[in-house]
Amino acid sequence: MQTKRLETRIMKLKTKLSKIGEMRPGSLSQQYSACQKRGCKCVDPVKPKKHGPFYQLSYSHRGKSTTQFVRPQFLSQVRRQLAAYKQFKTLTEKWVALALELSKAKMKEARLAASKPKRTR
């Protein structure tokens, strides 16, 4: 009976996974910079004001680290994709945990079935 419950929970996770839309790994950071040009507001000795914000996306994929700038008009889309990826990771981790639990439960049931004496009439 436990196996049926675990299989049902796995199916629910699969359904949620199938509904995840666009996704991307990584993190988004806000950057400011100083151009260091003479007379610019960013090098003011009293009250320097850096240029920005600039948004930077950083991620690793297939062992390669990548960083790219994101234009302000794409921020909401990138944030949604990052959130979808986090949801994907969470759901797949739960799936793996349930799959391990299911495997153990099936082995236990098989052991119990094999150890029961067979009835003869």
C-alpha cells in the first residue's frame, strides 16, 4: 500500500514538472561602476555617484561559468525563468527522494512476499 502512495506522489511531482515553462539557472546581481573619466559624477571627491544599476546574470552549465548583462526590459522575464529553475530543482530533488523511498519499499515488499510460507491444500 505504501508503494501506491509513493507512486501517486511521484506522479503529482511529474505533473508539476510538466507545467514549468521557460527556465534558466543562475543568479541575478545588481552592479554599479565608475568610469573614472575626469569631471564625471562617478569620480566626484565629495559625493561620488556610480553609474548603474546594471544587471548581471551568472550561471554554470556543463562545467562552464558564464556571465552576461541583462537589459532592464528583460529583468522580469529573467527573474521568472530563475524562479522556474529553482522550482524545477526543488521538485526533482523531491522526486529523487521519493524514488529512493519507493525502491526501498518495493524491495521490502518483495522480501516479505518471498519469506511468507506458501500454503498448500
